[in-house]
Amino acid sequence: MKKSLYISYSFVLALAVLLSVASCVEPIEIELDEPESILVVEGIITDELKQQEIKLSRSFPVDENGPNPVSGAKVIVSSSNGANYTFFESEAGTYLSNSAFQVNLGEDYTLEIETEEGVYESTTARSETTTQISEVSSEKAVLNGEEGVAITVSNTGISGNGGSYYLFKYQETYEIRSPYEKLYDLIINENDDPDTDRDDFLVVPKPEQDYICYVTEPSSDIILSNTEGLTEDSLNGILIRFISKKEYELAYRYSINVTQLKVSPVAFDYYETLKNLSENESVFSQYQPGFLNGNIRSLNNSKEKVIGYFTTATTDSKRLFFDYTDYYDGNNRRPSHTGDCEEYVPNRESLRELLENGQVKLFAEDPPNVYQVIRRGCVDCTQFGSNQKPEFWID
């Protein structure tokens, strides 16, 4: 039976603490002062020739904002062909291989981690056979009563019955435009002399355009699907992304790069179990599923819990572009990334402070030396994205 589902890695990072403080069937008092700190590992290496990535963090109390990255670790991936690939910390908790490498079919790989708390090792992972994305497409759709654009993916597997397992991720890039295009800036006149009539503000041409920008964001969910039980080893029309027509991602031009990762059945089962656990209304409820074990263990303490899974994957990617006008009338009011925008005239003292803090931009000067300003984001899209067009972008 074909399965398609979504999971969020934010759940991975909180799961250990939630489960560790809720282990009784009957009502309990929960103490969060000293929750158990559990190593969380995110590690998928692929057949792409690139710097591979491993992420390390520790679980965090439910009253904190996010995961605690693990710094200063030693990370090594070993291959059954005798090769060892060392990793360096590119940013807190994120480790990249010192050199680019790729997973080879038929070879086994093992992850080794050493932190201040101990040494950890994964079971071996072997890469799967390859499959290719045949199509990434988009169409108008209605999901849960909401109208929007659905993005789907289809692939072609090996001939024969189904039995392949996939994770999908994506990176989306979309164009945004400021509600107003202004060619001039208002700046503070640093050479102002209080003994002269010179104005303490200057209107100057903008050094670069800030009307059209581009925002790039990775997927926050992981999508899984498989061909188990199907007569053909291929997927058709798997939903990757749904964007409501009310969302500003659709307002002008949109692009999505979908990556398909083929993984082992065991790795798929891990993520599927994680999904099922995350769907519980509360881990403090009567049903307590227990701790979710991955394939990484502590070599120092057999009782220590570790969250995460190290695996290999063969990959394929495909990019899609479309415009707002492909699906909706361009003369209609488009969704905006800024919210309401209203110009006003602040007093001179407030204006200086607003400019120093980068909160406002010039809207108009009328009459001379009377400055109407507006929230920065209403005329400066660089507050939200980059005004440099991506190399892959096609207008």
C-alpha cells in the first residue's frame, strides 16, 4: 500500500526531553529543572559529490526556544573500502566533510562521533540503487477547503513490483516586490553645522535597487513515500508542497528544487515511527510509546539514549518555475509580504532616531525639508531577502 506522510525535525529535537519526563501511565508531577540531555544526530550522506553534512545537538527543555548545538565534536565517516572522511565545524552544531566525497553503491559507511560526553558510533549503512525524478509539476488545487497551488513529484523506479522507500526535501525561492518603488534615500547629514541653515538630513540616490528581491528557504518538513505493495516501482503525483493563494510566496514568480532521497527500508521505518509518535495529541497522555531508538549508540554507556539516524541515500533533483499569472489574474490584488504600509511625518528628533535604527525609509519630500517616511520593509525588500538574482533564476 502506498504511503505519503510528513514529519518535522523540530519534533526530533524535543522528543527526547518530552518522553524522558513522561514515563508513567498515571498522573504525575513533572519537574523540568534538570531534564535529561540527549544527543540528537541528523546524518544523511548521499551519492552527490559534495561536502557531506552532519548536524549535532542536544535535546532542550520544553520551556526553551530551540535545540542546543553540540560544538567541538570530532566527526568521522568511515567506508568499507578503507577511506576515512573527517569533518569540521562550519557553524555551531553543523559539521561538513573536509573534502567532497560521494556514496558508492555496494559500500558500507559508519559514522563515529566524539564529544565531551563520550564516543558514539552508528551501525553500518549501505547505499541503495538509484531512481530518477521524472516530473515535478504544479496545478491549482483545493486542500482542506483552501484554494492554492499544489506541487507534486513523480518518479520512475526499476522495473518490477514496488518496494522502494523515499524521503523528499525541497528548497524554494520566490520573488518579492516592495509595495512602493523609491529611487532616493533619506540619510542623516553627518556634516551638519548647527550654526548654519544647512538641513540635518539629506536626500540621496539609492546605491542599488531594493524593489525586487529573492527569498530562499529550505523545507521544514520531511516528506516520505514508498512503493510497497504497488505493481510498479514508481510514484505518481506525490504532494510535496501546497501553497495557499493567500500566501505571498505565490505573489510574483516562484521556484522549487525538489530532491528525492532513496533510503533503506529500515531508515524509512525509523522516520515513519517518528511520524506516528509526533501525531499523538500529547506525550503526557495515557499512551506512552517509549523512547525511539535510532541506529546510533554510546560506546561508553550502553544505557545512554541517542536520538537520530545515520543513513546513506541515492538522490535526484529537479527544479520547477511558475508565475502568479499562470494561475491567477495579475490585475487582482496580490498577497503582500509587508502587511499594511502607511506614510507619515515624524518630528525631527524622532526622525533621526528612526533613521539611526533603520526603521524607516523616505517616502516623499513635500514641501522641501518636510519628510514623509514609511516602514523600511514597504520600500526596501532587502529587509526580507536578497536583491541579487540567484544564478539559477530564469525570468
